[in-house]
Amino acid sequence: MDEATKHKIESMIKSEKVFLFMKGTPEYPECGFSMRVVQILKSLNVKFGSYNILEDETMRNSIKEYSNWPTIPQLYINEKFIGGCDITEAMYNSGELQELLK
């Protein structure tokens, strides 16, 4: 990944306390996993930024390299990589996500 792409990713992650790299948009998720993470965040009334990785092949591959995580969606909170749908859902069900978002 080049430095410009890395800087772009870091700028997005820093732009909001909660940031989601996803397929589609929060209004129109384009995969069930992205939709589930959006539903969880919305149920908690969390303001979050997002980026539709389907719009840019370079970003789609680079975010996977940046996080060392092979799948999308990818959730970041306070600039820290949290995980994908399964991890987000497990943290939500245990209450850990709610604590992290306080």
C-alpha cells in the first residue's frame, strides 16, 4: 500500500470516534454483514462515519492490508480496529460494545 492510501485510511479513521468500512452505505448496505453492523450501531444511537469500499478497488484491498483483516465490514472505535460483523455482534451481545462506546 502506498503512503497516500495509508494516509487516506488514517484520516478517515480519525475523522469520527466510530468509523465503518463497509459494502454500500448506512442507508443502503450492499451485504448482510455490513447491514448488521449498521443496525447495531443505529440501535445504540451511535454517530459514525463510513466509507463504501465498493467504490474503490484500491481502498477495498488496502483496508484489508492496513488492518490485517481479510473481510469487510471493518469497525474502528477511537482509531482502534475492533473487527468485523461477528466480533461486533458478539461484543454487542455481551455489552462490551456499549461500554466501549460510552
